[in-house]
Amino acid sequence: MGAFDEYLSGKPAKGGAFDDYLSNVEKRSWSEAASDLAVSAASGAGALVEGAGAIGGLISGNMDNPVREAGKGAREYWNEKKSPGLQAREQGRRQAIDSADGEWSKAWAAVRETATDPALFSGLLAEQLPMMVPGMAIGRGAGVAAGMIGASEKVTRGTALGAAIGTGATLQGGDVGSSTFDRIAALPQEMFDANPGYQALLQSGIDPAEARKAVALDESRAAAAKGAGISLATMLVPGGTTVERLLVGAGMKQTGARAVVMGMFGEAAQEGIEEGGGQFAQNVGVRHVNPAQPLEEGVGDSNGNGTATIRDKRRRLEPGRVAMPVDLGFDAGEDLVPDARFHAISPGKQ
């Protein structure tokens, strides 16, 4: 059986032509590996701009603002510039998560697939670097300002740390709100028709399209507040502020090997709870419009991604979309269930 026949079967034989093909796809040259780090960092910068636009949109009510759209476009553009090898690895991780049963299994799959693959781990850390800049800049700036008015060293460090934590929580809230808005806005019209809030807006004379946006915006703001609150609460986890302390020079509560261990496990736990809680907050908002929305959906996935020290801002493929390694000239439809790692072979990278 050839690689393409295995692909069409939906169950490629282990060790067969498909795996031989995939092993070649996942290989990267040194130049591709270096380029992927730069591209991942650029994608993270786009996500940062998108987050800033989302915060502005949640405040102003205009979620279609140019800052958010520009950031989203940049993030998607640079994601597409990743090497075929890295894209194949990312889709392989996606498949492992999707095929796991239960949220805890999905969380473990996310941790396992990321932590055991240097290409995935380094790339996702590179994406995180731009996200650390605002907390470091605002935190250090707040510390300097506190020092200029005569605050003690302890107060100065505490001010810097508090500002960094607050900045991170704000960005997390913006991310949660942004995703909630997009998910609700994509729901079918019949779900809005059954929503009391939407009907009340229509009766007040608001245009149907604007009423949809208003419902999505209200739920997004509530989800953003929950996401930010959860983020702040997770900082109480022992070791959960390790990164923030390092960024603003606030000093560690402990030293030596114990501090290293506490920092590693504390940060992993904090990120996991923060991301899982943020996903739960999204689901609550979506469920207010779509009563069939499971509250636990994606929580394990997000928890695992957070534990692996990442915030997975990449979006899943659209439902029913099946990316082919070659142009067949027809729509494959939804009946095919190929190995998801094949999705990485996108047009222009064959």
C-alpha cells in the first residue's frame, strides 16, 4: 500500500509508506530550524498586537478594529511561514490531543507531545518571548517610578512585581475575551434567534447584525473579566510568579535547588490552571448563546498547553476541511479521516 492509499484509508499503517513519508517531512535543515525560531517569535509578536487590539475592542466595543485585525493577520501570516517539518510536528501534536479520550488525557497528551519534542518546545518558547515584553517593561517602569518617589527597595520590588502580574492578567483576559467573541460570532443565526438578550435588542430597534455583535460583546467582556480574575488567582500558586520575578528583578523568595524546582513546577501549574480556566470561561460565555456547548470542552487541551509553558493561539482547522498533499480537483468532503499530520503539507510547500 502506497503513502497516498494509506492516507485515503484514514488509518495509515504504522511503519508503512505513510510513516516513511512523514519522517522525511518532519526533518528540518539547520537553516530551517533557525528560521523557525525567528518565524515563531514573529508569530508571537503578531499575537501580542492582536491581544492589544482585543483589549481595546473590549473597552470600545469595536472588536473589528484595525489593530486586532493587523495582529491576527500577522500571526496567521508567520504561522504559514513555518517550515513543513515544524508544521507536520504541530499537526501531529494536534492529532495526539484530539485522539485522546477525556480532558485529563488531552492535557497529558499536550504536555507529552510538546515537552518531548525539542522543535515544538523551542518554537513555542520563541512565540512566548514577545508576550513577556509588556509585563517586563511596565513592571520595571512601575518599579522605577516607585523608587523616584522615595519608596523603599521592598516596596519598589513589590510594585514592579504587581504591575507585571497585572499586565499579564490583562493580556490573558483580552485573549479569553477575543476568542469568546470569535466563537460566538461564528454561531448560526438560529441560536441567536432563541437568545432572550438578542430578542430584546431587536425589540428595541437595533439592527440584527449589530444585535449579534452586542450579544457577543457582552459575553466576551464577562469572559475576559473571568479570565483575568483566574489569572490573578493562579499567582497564589507557590512558585507561580517565578517568571514575573525574573523579568522585573523582584528577587526570589527562595534560593538554590529548591527555588529552581519550586519555580519550574509552580510556573507549570500556574500556566496550566490559567489556560484551562480561561478556556472554561470561554465555554461559559458561548454556552449562554449555544446551550449545547460543553463546559469542559478544550479545558484539558488548554491546561496541558499551559503546563508545557505555552499559550496555544493557533486555531484548529475549520470543521470538515481536509487538506490534501496534492490537488485532486475535487472536494474530499468529511468522510475521510486522514492522519492529521498530513494537514501540514499546504499549498506552495509540496
